[in-house]
Amino acid sequence: MKYYSISEAAAKFDIPESTIRYYEKKGLLPLIERDAAGRRLFSEDSMTLLKVVIYLKNTHMPIKKIKQYVDWVVEGDHTTQLRLDMMKEHKKAVLAEISLMETSLHEIDLKIARYTNRIQAEKQKNNGKEEAR
Amino acid sequence: MKYYSISEAAAKFDIPESTIRYYEKKGLLPLIERDAAGRRLFSEDSMTLLKVVIYLKNTHMPIKKIKQYVDWVVEGDHTTQLRLDMMKEHKKAVLAEISLMETSLHEIDLKIARYTNRIQAEKQKNNGKEEAR
DNA sequence: ATACGACTTAAACCATGGTTTAAGTCAACA
DNA sequence: TGTTGACTTAAACCATGGTTTAAGTCGTAT
């Protein structure tokens, strides 16, 4: 099985190494192995967990909550129901946030339409001037 | 024309008064009138601008950029093109963010499915035990 | 007249999520 | 053997986006 260095892991997920170290310090990446010199070795499992952390972060789950989730993963199968409930709740929150963004985006679209019209009208006016010359 | 007090404005948009004061201090709410006692009076125009600020905030535009936008609004019609460009660019960023959230949400859905299956399987096992009694 | 509630300000405080720095260790290559 | 590059740590630092506090001013109802 392949192991990844921190620079490889950082490259693979396109995030800074410092962020990975920060996540580990916050308890989001438990069980990371080390080589004889103390350097991190990311197993496939560690990479998978990091990927999950990044998905949760992308959907704006706070770090403390991600930590709770990771703790449950480490605890094992008897926490499956807790994790399921958390993921379902999180999904709801994400859908609500997307919905809010889409509503707001609709208002922004109206602004774009109004500004576009205004600029068109301005162009017409200038054409008029030109033709009158 | 109706004027709104800060408490009315806060209630109308369901945000704390302190946030409105903070936005004003950051330059996001220029031209707010005051009564003889120095209290803020929000005109319809001010309320509309506040609404726009909230939409931009909902779509994660940073305060400094919202301030640039508001400055252009105050400057008048000759900034229409600048505002249009900004809104178009912002729309792109918002769509990208929504897209990232949706991709991540899909992974979360996979987790939900796996946890649901695991719990179903666990139930089956327990039923088996019961029937064997 | 006074007391209450709504408002004002400036400044301090806070949480979140990292990023940067400084000092050091180690492996490998010239 | 020494120097270079990749790594390590703890701690300091930073930006963002507010929230809270303290002290004071008004308008109004009793």
C-alpha cells in the first residue's frame, strides 16, 4: 500500500501543508502514521478521511463538528446511527444554504438585467447623438 | 414616506441592530438620515440598499467588496458598467461555490446511503437472533 | 419631576480558520 | 563531510465578521 508524504497529500487535494497540520492539531486527522524521522505518512485510509474532512469543510461544517464526526468514526461501528443523524442534519443545512444563495442570486440577476438595460439605453442615446450630427 | 428606526430595520431583515451599526461603520450604509436626537432614520432607499447588502452578504461577498459596490452606487450612473462587471463576476463565483457545495453534498449523500444500509443490515441480524430464540 | 426604554458612541472583546515564523532535525546527494 | 531540501514543532500572528460593554443622551408616560 502506498503512503503519501504531507507534500504529496497537499498537492493531491490542492491545499497548503499548513492546513493539513492545522487539521491534525485540531483532531480532524487521527491515526496518522510517522516514519522513523517523525515525518507524517498518509495511508489510503488517512487520505480518505482527509477527503471527507475537505467535503465537510466545503459545505461549511464547523471544525468542532467535523471533530465530533471524526471522533465517532474512530469510536467504531456503534456510532453509525449518530453519524447518520449528523449527516442527515448537515444535508438539510447545506440545502438550506444553497437555497438562500440561489434566492439571493436571483436578486443579483435582476441587478444585472437592470444595469444591462441601462447601458443599452445609454448606447441608444449616444447613437441618436451621432445620427443627429 | 415612511422612515424606519434601527430596531424596525433590524426586525424587518431579522438581523441584530449591532450588525446594522457595524455595516454603517464599514461604509456599507451611507447617507442614513438622523432625527434631531441623532437616531438613525432609514428611508425606503436606505432599506433597499440594506437589502442589497444582505443579498451580497448571503452570497459571501466580502465586506470590502460590498463597500466598493456601495461606493460606486453613491458615485452615480457613470459607474454602471463597473457595477455590472462586478455583479457578473460575482455571479460566476457564486455559481462556482454552489457547484462545489453540490459536488460535496453528493459525497455526503453516499455516506448517508452507506450508513443507512449498515443500520438496516444490523437490524436484519438482530431479527435473525430474535427468530432463532 | 422622574424613571423607563430606546437609542447613541467608542472601544474592547470574541470566534473561526487558518498562515507565518523561528528554530531545529534528518536523509540524501555532491 | 557538508550542504541542501523536506520535513518537524510551538507559538505568534493575521483577517474576517461581527458582538458586547460601558457610559451617556433623549422622549415619553406616570
